[in-house]
Amino acid sequence: MTQPGPRGRYGGRSAADRRAERRERLMTAGLELFGTAGYAASTVGQICRAANLSTRQYYEEFAGREALLIAVYDQVNAEAQAAVAEAVKNSAGQPLAERIKAALTAYALSTATDLRRAKVAYVEIVGVNAGVEEHRMATRARWAGLIRELMRAGAAAGEVPDRDYRLAASAYLGAVNGLLQDWCATPDRAPLADAVEELARISAALTG
């Protein structure tokens, strides 16, 4: 359970501003350590030193390492969701295959251009414990729902058959995450653009 932060103003800055800055510093340190050394090898003490904050300040923001990992993971996904929404908006009116490719490209560029973000999103978040895994699967379900929405829109426009795409969306999302997980874990990885092109080819099974 996090503790209340400081109240009042200090140095012309409100307590809320100071707390937001501390949280951002901890998030930045978490991304750096989880995305390089790895979650299992990163301690609260190391995170605090990287953020130049005390452990007391850490626990005012996060209940433990898991809470910070989830927060960093959620931030990566929230930014990816915004990028995908923009790509879908900008590709409106194009064929379904192009809309899916635009969404996929935005997703991959947002989550995997920075290898630290890719490692958090596809490697470090996996299998931590039952609670973290439940959170990851809920996030995955929301992404699968977005794919189903694209397919339903395509069906409404007569581009694909009108059927339940629940299993197809889950299978495709598994392919996306699996390929990007392997990609970021491979030392001699191919260019990210090649991974995106491969996933675009796989998406043809959805729209073909």
C-alpha cells in the first residue's frame, strides 16, 4: 500500500508536482533497469539509486517492484494504443489489409523501436507471477478486441465474411507478440521493418 506524499508547496512547486516528478523518475529508472538488466535482476535499491530517490519515496508511489513493472508496462501499452488509434484514423477509407498493416506498424514502432520498451512489453512482463500474468492477459484481451473491431468494420463494408473473429484475433495477436518477443531476444535481430513486413504477410490470413 502506497503512503501519502508530502503536502503544501516547496521551492515554488506544489506537492502534487513534486510527487509527479518523483513518479516519472521512478518510471524512467524502471524502464531502464527492467529493459536492460531485466526485472529479476533489478532491486528496489537499484531503482532508487538510478532515480536518485530514497526507498521511502519509492514506497510512497509503488507497493513493490511488481507495481512499478506493471506501471511501466501499462505506459508502453497506453502509448502504443494512442499510436494505433491515430494510425487507424489516418488509414480510414483504405482497404482493410492496409488498415491492419497501418495499425500493426504503429504498434511495432511504438513498442519495439526502443529495445527497452520491447523487452518490458514482450519479455520481462511474462510469467512473473499469477497476478502480473492476469494483468498481462487482460491487456492482451483488449488488443485482441481492437483487432476484432477492425475485422467487424471490414465485414460491415463487405471486405471479409461476417463471422466471429474472436479466435482469429487471438491467434494473430499471439503471432505478433511471439514474433516480437523472439525479435527482441535475438542478439543478431533483423531490422524491425522486416518483422513488421512478416507480420503483415501473416495478417493476409485474416483478410484473404
